Amino acid sequence: MMDEVFKYPDTNSSRAGIMALNTKFEGHKIAIVGVGGTGSYILDLVAKTHVAEIHLYDGDVFEVHNAFRAPGACPADKFDSDGNLSKVGYFTEIYSHLRNGVIPHHAYVNESNISELADYDFVFISVDSNKVRSFITKELLRLKIPFIDVGMGLKQVGDQLLGTIRVTAGTPNYFEHLPHRIGSEEFADNEYATNIQIADLNCLNAAFAVLRWKKMVGFYQDLKKEHNNLYFTSTGKLLNEDLADI
């Protein structure tokens, strides 16, 4: 129920007069696979909805460079020189100040635990490996769980960066576009893989993903039902593709 989600009243929704719309999220169990730069911003936005549970999957530790790609400000004394501060543990502690139902899983998603994702109503995938995202999306289709996969590509040209961010949705009813949008091979020339700190693109990627999810659950009106979004930093162009008339 609504009064069991947050640690204090959601006066923002009441002031805006949208409390009735929040029922669209009630009881939902959400998984976020990967809580790095983009995944942590997805968490920040989803945590402020009335979903019942948010499950975090990531086997990484939270290091100094992660703080520059995450919401808020991590206190310096939080960093653990022994490497015992997990990403999922850190973010669970932070967002448990706001709400109940944030559940950490200090593990990568692979063949041994992929079946756990069958327990969720929706999955966000935010990983930096094409092979991993391809595996997870194929398994989610098999499990008939809707999902959104996010991706980012950066290339340095001279003293500037060219960036593209992608949001791709898949459902049991609309999935034929996925092989054309989600690759299965790794690319060595992606500058993002070198831990360039670009919180603004992480945040924008997450915002597009959460907007698409909120359309899918009926919170926002969805006239086009696009299942792939591409945004290009160099031109400011936003492409909405793979429109589903279902």
C-alpha cells in the first residue's frame, strides 16, 4: 500500500494532485541490473515512485570514480580502502532513508541466477558489456518479462567528444527489433568503457529510460509507443523508432 512504501509522506504527489496516478505502480517489483553511472540514476528516479520493491544487481564495489557518476554526494569517509563497500550496499543504504523495499543483490546476473528475474514485473538493464546485455535480454524474452536496456557510445574527435545514448524497450509482444538495436559483440573504441566521468549523459539516459517505462505502465500518455530512442549530443537530435501499434 502507498503508506507502506515511503519513510515519510509523499507530499509532492499530493501537492501536484496526482496521487491517483501513483496506483499504477502499486505492488510492482522492479529489478535494476547494473547500478553504475546510468543505473544509479535509474534507481534515483524509480525510488521516488510507489513501486513495492526495487532489487539491485551488481557485483562491483563502489569506488571514488563511481562517485562522480552517481546522484548526490558520497561522503569521503564512506570509501573503503579494503574494497568492502559494494555498489548495491551503498545505494541501498542511501535510498533506504527515503523508502522501504530497496533490496541489494551483490552479484552479477549470469546463468546461475538469471531465473531470479522471473519474479519481477519489469527489469532495467544498465551494463557495459554487449555480450551480457544480449544474454539477459534473450532470457527475459524467454521468461516473458518486459524490460528496458540502456546504452551509451562515446568517441573522441580531437579535443571533443561525440556521444549517443540509446534506450531500447522489449516486451513479450514486441521484440523483433531487438537484434537490430542490441548488439552481442564488444567494441574496443568505445571511450565510455575507459570510465570517462560524464554524469550528465548518464542522467539523461536514465531519464529517457524511466520516461519510457512510465509510458509503458500508463502513467504518461503514449501515442507513438516507440521502443527505441536515440539521442545525439552533436546535433541534439532525438530519434523515436520501432513504433508498436499494439
